[in-house]
Amino acid sequence: MTVGDLEDRRRDAVRAWTSFVEHGDAAGAVRPEILRSWSRSAAVGTDVTEAPLADEGETAGRWRDSPLQVAVERVEAELRRTAEDGDLVVAVTDPDTRILWTYGGRVMRRKAETVNFVPGGRWDDRSVGTNALDLANRLGTPSMVFSAEHYAPIVHNWVCWAAPVHDPVTGAQLGVIDLSTTWERTHPIGLATARVMARLIESAMPRSRTHGGVEETRDPGLVMTLLGTAETRLDGQRLLLNRRQTEVLALLAVHPEGLSLEQLHALVYGDQAVTFSTLKAEVSHLRAALGGQLSSRPYRLLMPVATDVEHVLSLLRRGEVAAAVDAYGGDLLPGTNSPALHELADYVAVALREALLADPQPDAVVRYSELAPYDAEVLETCLAHLAGTPHPAVPLLKGRLAVARR
């Protein structure tokens, strides 16, 4: 999306907001969920200068008692890196949309502080007007709010993407994670990135007798989650691996026949100038983490292996498109430098998309649009398939398509 496109989109949002504030009417000009939130926000007024702050001690206590604190601390380095690389402010809230934790890039951190986008800030729409944190919390789905789609003018210069965070044991919604920056930095993958960050936090959530009343899972063998986020478990226990080790292990997992040193090096590094000894060191670390269950000549895993990649592909082979979309968490290892994993990521994403174009099941398309909000063709195909039918997903599909076409 070009700067000109974004400027046009911003002007449209300001025009719709002005119409609503002055005349109470913006039907058709904004998404239905924005319009409903604007109606709830009218009581707040447009002259709000900052979010109200909850009691500092109470906020600290809620953060201390929340499983979110443990999870965020485990993945904090990645959250901070995301904020710094994109000059974002990242926030995690409780179920009442009260901010519990934030971290910001240099510019956005200062902007956030001026409007109380800080721990204790209450960002429900009854407190500060329409915003992505409230929508994601209220609707239980990833949400984006752009520029003047925010009700309060203090954040008309922002774009925000938020996704719910759930307890992986009980399924309870614990709050949301939000990524915010200035409107001209809007990016098509912003919503998908928020969802990836939510999955990252969920993967780091404590799962013990004291949390959710369920013990750590004990699935035998190696279980790898690679789509949208990365998590590896061996016999139910989470392995702490760096990005490169996860890439090496993923390649071994999808090549059960085994790989020679030369083959594995090519798949991991491509034409990068990396020595074989570097790869051997990574494999040595993995062998220790796996309790020795990794053979040499060829390198091969010696335990049962399951990946979400193979699960999604097997569902697609059986024609279970809706189930495949549910199992698809997003791009395979976003940010990977491995040429082989890049190729596999493209293969899985294209296979899923083509399956939806061939069999555009409405609920599956709605779910897919959360991951790929700007894929207009899939939405158009689904709506054409539903032409003339009163399917309940039609209004939502049309709303998603309006966003995708902007």
C-alpha cells in the first residue's frame, strides 16, 4: 500500500468520523464493528486527552498474579525486538482492557506516555473510545483500528493491531496484545503479526497443577509448532531453542529419511558463508537437548515426530479445508533465513489459499481473513459463491472485503 493510498484512506476515515460526530451518521462508511463502537464511545466525548489510570498498586498486583506475567517474561526479548525493529509500542492487557505491560520503540514510547498508553491505562471504549485493544477483547478476534477510526482524536495519528491471548489449558481469554505505531507506517502484515505475538505468549504460558488444574502435557516424542510461532516439546516438556536450532530441527522433522551434513547445510544456510563446524555445533546442542535421540551419517531423528505443518497438509490432502484453516497459525517461522523453509512456507500458504479458492467455505474464509486481511480474491470468491443466499457470514465477509480493497 503506497503513501498515497494511506493518505486517501486516512481522509476517508476522517470524513466518516466527522460525519458521525456532527450528524450521528456514518453507515456504510466504516466497518460495522467500528460504527457500533463509535456509538458506545459517544458518552466519552471527543475531548478526552488521555486514558484514565487505574490504581497503580492494584494494577501491579493483577500483573503479578496473572499467568501473562510469566509468559511475557519468557518471550520478552522477542517482544522488545519486534517493538524496536518496527518502532512500535507493544502492550498486553487484562480481560478488562487495562494495560498491564508495555514496551516501546524510541518514538512511539514517548507518544504512548502522553496519552497514558502505559501500565494502568484503561483502554476499554467506554473509557477512551474506539480502539483495537477494546475491539479484540470485546469481539475475541484480531482487530485493527486505523487513524480516525479511533473515536478519540488523541490517537487519530495511530494505527493499532490487537489479538486476544488465551489460556492454552482452559481456553479462557486473558487479555490482548496490541501493536501500535503511526498511521503512515501501516503495513499489510500488522494484524498477522499481532496474532503471531499472541500465539508466542500463549506458547510460553505456564501449564502446571497450579495453573488451570492440569499437569504438563506428556505427549510422547517430538511435537513442533512452526506455523505463526515456534514451540518445540519433547515428551511434553518445552525445549528452549534459539532460532537457528529450531530451523535445523524443523528441517530434520520434515525429512524423516535423514540428511547428510552437506544436505542439511544447504537447506539451512543456502549460499551463506557459514562453516560446517558452525552447523555441527548447532546439531551437537540439539543432540544434547533431545537426550541423544539424533543420529549421525545421516542426521536423523530417532523418536516419533509430529509437526503442525504436516497436520495442515494432511487435512488439505483429505479435503478438510475448514479444519486446515483452523490448524494454520500463520506463516511458517516468520523471518526465517533458511531457503528451504522459505520454500516450504510458500508451499503451505499457497496450498491453503488454493484450497479455499476451490472450496470457499464461509466460516473458513472468515477465519483465513484474520491471517491474510488483504487477500481480496479469496473474499470475492466466497461472496460470489454465496450470491443470493442469506448466509450469516455475508455481512462480515463484505466488511472484510471493504478493508482488503483499501
